[in-house]
Amino acid sequence: MCPTMKKTKNTASEDTDGVANNTVTAEAVVEDPRYDWRREAIEGGSLRHVDLHKGVNGWASPPGDFFQLRGPNYFSRHQKCPSGDWLLRPAGVDWLRSVNRLDNVLGRQDNRIATALRGAHALGLSRKAFLVAVNLQIPGRECHSAVFYYASEDPIPPGSLLYRFIHGDDAFRNARFKIVNRIVKGPWIVKRAVGNHAACLLGKALSCNYHRGENYLEIDVDIGSSAIANAILHIALGCVTAVTIDMGFLVEAQEEEELPERLIGAVRVAQMEMCSARYVETRHKASEVGKGGFWAPAKVNDLHHQPDRSLEAKSSRPSEGVDG
């Protein structure tokens, strides 16, 4: 990839939407004036990067202090506290649709986040960067994927809970991978179905598949693996343009020495429109090649070049949130 020239603001509003708790100066983000791979990744998705407080039909990065997680004294006093800064920084969002379910999106040759990082590598930049992606897979007549990317420019500290999660087995990951939801705006039926400040161990409630590449870990969460979760999701999708939700992803602390909990990353999805999803052409049987598990090439098209199909809704009772 050729170097690109892009202007970068002197404040961190692009990274954190003006939230002081997580401000990062441009000098800390831009390692080379020729190319900023994270900026390209953040700006290039089909779902726009928008203002945290006023944006619609897009995504933003809520600060960690919006989330109450297990604090230093949780096991003795059951106390929670604001999470503080994320462990990893936001690196973009993809809102995709396809005929078949999209697995291991970071392993695809056409993945724009991986392509942006390879561009940095070609310039000798971000050699130690590591990516974590959460791919929420939504079933229906067409399959949708909401993919949230987070990055670290430095190696994950050995021995840390996140390091153990990345390098652990699937049993450990399933027992620890947790989501915390916060409904910022939405009708009462969504708040009642989803719950506010609800926490859930996704690896226990849903089928999660983990894809480990040379410099990434992707977590594919199959919403369709649970009839209850699928029903809750389709309630939310029925009024999605009126819903703003914050989601935080973390590794659950289950021992005293693992406290306090910290977010891997967080995302706000603000009044999203289903039609903003970008269509991805997939082959019926794609083969994996290389260490990163790259898929055979596929073509990404604009929505207008493909017919739009609505999601199938399934009826079921919503479940209660799990205490975090």
C-alpha cells in the first residue's frame, strides 16, 4: 500500500469523541506523518465514525468510566467501580451483510483493517501491533456481522489477564469473555428486553469461535446459537434507528489478584440503519491459507449493487441479564 497523506487533529476527539478521561494526543497516535493505519481503519468503514453525544447512524467510543465493573474489593464487599481507560484503543467498526455467515473476518485477504496494518508494516511501522476483534454474527435471510476492532501498538504484557485470554484455550476463553451493555437511548421494550448495565458471559450463553492469527485474536459470537438471544436481538433490530447502545468487552476477573476488571474496549452504536451494511460476496467453500488464516479473495460491494433482504425474526422469551 502506498503511503497516504492525511491531516490529523491535535486533539483526541477522533479517538474518544472529546472525552477527557481517554484523551490521546495526535503525537501519540501518529508514528509517521506519511501513514496512520488506525486513522484509515477508523474512517473507512461502512458505518460512520460519529460524535459521541450527537451522532446518529454511526459508532463512537464511550469512555471506560461509563461502565461499572468489578472493583479491587469486589470479592469481599461486592463493590463495582468505573472501569477507567480501555486496555486497547479503537481501530474501526465494520457493519457487513452476506449470503453466508462471515467467520474469521480478520483472516480474509480483503479485510480493510488487516490491509491497513499491512500497509503500516510495509513502511516499517507498527511491527508489534496486536488486534482483537469481536464479530457479532446476526442470522437471517441475509447474514449480518457487526465487527468491532481494537488495537495495541505494544505487545500485550505477559502474565496479564488479557495475555492469558489471548494465549489460553477455548475453555478458559468461554469461561471469561464478558459483555456489559448500557442502553443510552431507546424505547422501553428494548430496555426491558436487553436490560441496562446488564452483564453476560458470552462464552457460556452463546457459541463463540476463536480465531488466532499471528497478530490478532478474533472472537466470533453466533447470536443464532441461542433462541432467546436471537429473539432479544430482533426486538432491538425492529426499532434499531431509535436505539443507542454502549457495549463493553472484557475478560472477567474470577480471582482476587485479577481485580480490578478493565475493558478490552468499548463501542457505542448510535441509531444505526440496517441499510448501511456493506455487502460482502463470499464463496461457498472458501479455503484458508497462510498463518493468519487468510480466506480466498472476496469482493466487497456497495449496498446499492445488491438486493436488500430483511432479517427473519424468531419469537421467544427474552432472558434476564447476568450479574457482573
